[in-house]
Amino acid sequence: METLRRLVPSIGSLVVFEAAGRLSSFSAAARELGMSQAAVSYAIGRLEAQLSTTLFFREHRRVRLTEAGGRFLADVALGLSHIHKSAEALRAQATGVHVTLSASTAFAAYWMVPRLERFRQEVPGIDLRIQTADRDLDLVAERISLGIRGGSAADWPHYALQPLAPEEIYAVCGPGYAARHGLPGCVEELAGHSLIHLEEPFRPATTWRDFLAAAGVDARHGLGGLRINDYVLVIQSVIAGQGIALGWRHLTDRLVEEGVLIRPLDGVLVTGKHFHVAWPKDTTLSEPARRVRDWLCAQEA
């Protein structure tokens, strides 16, 4: 089998070809690669001669891939992409390029973990470290790059904030609970069901009483049920069919879509608050931290 070294003049010629093909311009490729247009044209010409194939139609002020060139570009671009990601990952491992993200256990489990593979694919070369705690850590004191924080700008005067997801809350239960106990026909009937309460010890959180009051239901008395101080355990209890709990949309929508959870009612409480990506105001984010922040905020809630 003929070796790659005999088939193409150099790996560099493939890089030049990929840029020229992607940009449909030798001049644009030259600017991107920091070369002269003549050097790009020469590299493409050598590659075509070596492959005995015309890769570009040369037209007035532009170039256009031939059919063979288009097929070759698809393969070259894919191969170079794999090499690029692998090289970035190796460099990150060797140089210790990492970004630490502070978040609640619930955010880590229900928002971040399902997206980790996408993160690795779209933000290669960065070692993401997720640090969970039962309270919001001091990012400066703990030397943490980014944090997930709920509330408003007034709640976090020392942080810069970029919105991640609005706070929207609805009721959720498991299919097993619905099969055994049926579903409430209206918000008023919720009080007659087994409710699971989140008793958040450190972070302020909407309660069942808040949710019902927003719907015009007086629930000052008689709201019994299971009380848990960790939201991950709340959701696990709901999945196990122990009752109905409050679901924060950005954490539970995926579970609802997958049929793991059910929404017994259509009502949604929109608090007007947001969850944000936060970082210290007096800190200049590193390039890796900016990439992670921008990726987080670009995701669908």
C-alpha cells in the first residue's frame, strides 16, 4: 500500500487545502494562515500534481472546488478536526489547562452531567472540574473560576453575571405515583396529595406554600409530606413514586421529556429571577474560563 508520505507533499499542504476549500479563496486562506497567496497557490498546485487530480476550478477572483475536490475536502476536514482535538487534549493534559465550576449538586447532576459529552466535543482542550457544595462557595477565596448562582444582580454585588436560564417552576411526579394515586385536577387539589418539600438549608428556594400562593391558593396550614434538604434526593424520591415535588424547569425538563417525570398540571410559576454564570468582578477571566462561560450560556436551558 502506498504510504501517505508518497501520496501528499506534506501534512502542511492538507492544512492549506482545507483552508482554501473552506473559504473558497486562496487569498482568504493566505490571510488566515499567515502566508502569501503565491505560497498557497503553489502548495495547492503541488498537491494536485501529486494526486494527479484537479481540486479547484480557477475562476476570476475566486476558486471553486471540483467534485473530486469537494469529496477530498470532506475527508481532510474531518481528519484534521480529529487531529486538532486530540492535540488540544494532549496539550491540556500536559500543561494543566483546567477551569473549575462551582455549582449545586442538583445542577451538576441534572444539567451539567447530561451535557458533558457535548462539552468535550465542543470545547476541547479544557479539563473541566465541577466542585459541588451544599452552599454557594466564595469564588475568590476558593480560587474558583466560575460559579452557578441563582437570584438577581442585587443578590451578588461582587460578581459579574451572565444569564443561563430563567427560574420557572412546575409540579412533577413519577409515573408510578400517578398510576397509584391519580393526578390532581387543579392546583387546589395539590394540597390533598403527598407533597415532597425541599428544605434548602443555605440557598433561598421557592416552597410549596409560595407556589400555591402564587396560584391564589391559601396554603398557610395543612401542608404535610416528606421533607428533604437535598434537591437530588427530592427528585430521586419523586422518581420512586413517593409524591409530588416542585420541578425547576432547567433541571427537570429533560426528565419530563424522557418520561421519567410527569407534569400533573400545566401551571408554571415564573419568578422573574434567573440562574447565572458568575465570576468575580475584579477578576479578568482567562481564555479557557471565557470559553467555558460562553459555552454554558449558549446551551438551551
